[in-house]
Amino acid sequence: MAERVTIQDIADELGLSRNTVSKAINNTGSLADATRERILNKAIEMGYKQFSYMAFPHLNTTEQESKKPTGPQEIALFTRKFLGNSHFSSPMLDKFQQEITKLGYNLTMHLVLDTDVEQMHLPQSLNIENTAGIICFEMFEESYSRMLCELAPPILFVDTPAALTDGPLKADLLYMDNRTGVISFIREMAKRGRTKIGFVGEFLHCQSFYERYSAYREALELLHLPHEEKYCITRRAERDTAEDYREYLFQTMQNMNTLPEVFLCANDFIAIDLLQAFKRLGISVPKDVYLCGFDDSPESRVITPTLTTIHIHSQIMGISAADLLISRIREPSLNYRMVHTETTLIYRESTED
């Protein structure tokens, strides 16, 4: 057997279809509990490493019940802004809440205000004594993130500040795969003869943006494509309003003497803002320039043209978040872990697909 165990290897061992094994490992579709447990146990036995779903499969229902929390039962969600339905985080949190509820925990939400960050205070709504663990969204201030890591409850960050200057955070970290889809996209553009490719997004906004920009630069290097700084719109302006940023993109495009053949954007919302700037300037997508986003937000599917993008699997992120945080609560001495979950490149009309 090959060193790396595959889903097909597990299917062959059990005499099942690859699709059935995939459903069990990725927690998708409908399977009998006995079948799912049999597959997961065999996967663990064979040393399979690529689990998207980790719900403690070695424990039966009785054992799961015995693992119900005896101490604090609240999982606190910290966020710097309300999480809208159009972002991947809402379906991810729905799945996260479902998973922790099965294990006896409750989810509470706490908005971290600017004054909390400035004064290094916890949200007033938090009762730390009732808190078993904290999950952080949109928490990109490094000093505040480090302060949270000194608290007693375990911390899970879903994305983090970019380019941490004082070493890694003492916490588990969860990201989406920000690299594979970007490199695949740029490789495909090169095959189509579109070699002048720009990047739009404040790459120091967060670690995910930084990884997407780094993957863009890496792909250009690997494919021997030119990197032209004038095509990289990476200004960081934290205090800009959304309207300020849209106007900045418009002015930048207006002053650009020549356009690249392709723009890769750090997320869908930047891509949509850029598309609106192009429409104001009479620039056609995809006729004059190709456009790609990241997230696969609902908006990306209904705008004209529909947006080529990189899909984040929210369900898998929710399951992974629950596994990381609950396993840390149960075993605080675990080494800190960094997990990247799968993403999928989707081609649509903005690249003539």
C-alpha cells in the first residue's frame, strides 16, 4: 500500500464504493450510523490523515454522553463586526453550533468594540467563569489577540492577523486553503495566454489575504510570468469606509494607463467593488479584463457577469472548528495546531466560462 492512505484504499479494504467512504469522512450525504462508524474506525486504523470530519469516531454513543462537560458549558464567539449572511462565516457558524450542541455546549456571541481593543478589555457581556472556550472571528489586532491567548479558556482563531511580528499565537488556528486555488487559477490563465495578472486587496489585512497574495506571487515565479507592481493594488487603509475604498479603486483604475489581462482579488466583495469601478469607466468584464474573487459568496452568483471565484467549504470549516476547540478543552496539553480546509476553484462568466 502507498505511504499516503487514500479514500480509495479505505474503500477497497471495506469493499465499499469510494463515494460512500467520502461521505463518511467528509460528513456529507446520508449514511447509517453503523456504516459511518465502521468507515471512520477503518480510516483511523489505516492511518488516514486527511479528515475533514473529526467527531471522535472511536467513541460510541454511551461514551460520547460520558464526555459531556461537567464544568463551564459556554463557548464564546468573539467578533469585531456582525457576521452577515453573505459571508462564509454564517453557514460555518451554524455547523459549528450544531456540532458543539451535540457535545453539551452552548454558543454565545460577544461583539468586541474599538474601546475594548484600545483598553485591552474583554467584552462586558462575557462571563469568563462560565466560559469553556473562545472562538474568534475577524480578530485581526495582534496585541489584542495575544492578550486573549493569556486567558485561561482555550482559544481558537478562525483567521488571524497577518505577518505576526512577535512569533506564533498560543492558540489553535483555522484557515481555508488560500494557496491551491490561486495557483491553479493563474496556471489556467497562463495556458490561455493571459500572462499579465494583477492582484487587488490589502494583503496585510489578515493572514488569509496575505496567503492569497503570497500564492499569487509564488505562482508568477513558478510559471515564469512577469510581476508588475503597477498591477498590484494593495494599499492598506484600515480606517477607510466601504465607500472610501470603492472610490479609491475607481480612481486607481481611472489613472491606470494600461490594464492587466486578469485581476485576482483577495475576496469576492473586492472583486464586486472593482467590477462596479470598471462599469463606471466603460471597461467590460470579461471582454477587456478577466476577474476572479475568493469566497464564492451568494453575490458572486447573481451579479452580471457571474464571478469566477474560489469556494470555501463552510460546513467542513465548522466541523473542523468544533473539533479543534473541543479537543483543546478536553486536552489542554495538546500541541498547538494549524489547519487549512479544502477550497474549490469555480469558473464563471467573468473569465468567459
